[in-house]
Amino acid sequence: MALRVYLVEDDESMKKHLGDTLSQEIGVDWVGAADTEAEAKDWLERNPAGWDIALVDLFLREGTGAGVLRHCRRRAANQDLLVMTNHPISSLVTHCRLLGANAVFDKSTELDDLVAYCIGRASRLVAPDRSGVSQGDDIPQKTDGSC
């Protein structure tokens, strides 16, 4: 099973770089992308169980990644929100964590860490537990239309 990744990023070169890097390292199913807060929230609202990881840039062409984080506060427990930023000051990282981010990565120095996080997350999708059932299969999916 491939890791289902939704990308919220407005920089085309960063989109390509992330796409190339993650696709080379692990099996990724790119389920969608948005470059504005409104587009991201619309897709996430229509696809509440359609992703495993949302990679969210904080500063977007229109709106903010913080708005996307707020929108997904009630996501399923097996869905991760990862923030990417060029400005990883401690107060911003804390704010992202309070909004529900699982992790915050500096775009300029921590992309290898982001990839490692995704590799670890992907391994939990396919690693069978002792009963032979993939880990996370017993986590109920939200059906109320929210992230």
C-alpha cells in the first residue's frame, strides 16, 4: 500500500523537488495538490479519508497553511499533518504544534528529516503486526465530512 500524500505548496520548484524526492525514496500516491488555503480546505473537506499525510507550506499564494491546519484539527488519528517553512522560529513551530501539526520542518535544512518521517510513516502502513493485519487498519475512519 502506497503512502497517500496531499501537498499544499505554492512554489512550483518545491512541488517538483518534493515529488521527485519522495517518489524515489518510497511508494507515494500523490492524491492531490493545492497552492491556496481555499483549494486545500475544499479538497480536504471532500476527501476526509483520502490521505495519510498532508504536507503543508505555511506561507501560500493566498491564505495560509495555518488555516489548513485549523481546518484539519478533527482529522483521523492515522492522518499526519506535516508543516514546511522557511521560517522555523520557535514561536511559529509552537503555534503549528498547537494547531495540530505532527511535525514542522525547515525547507532549507530539514527536507531529509521530512523524507525520513515519511519513510517511517509508510513503513507503518505495510508492516504487519503479529496477527497479520496491517498496523492502523483498526483505526476507524471519519465519515462526518471533516478532516
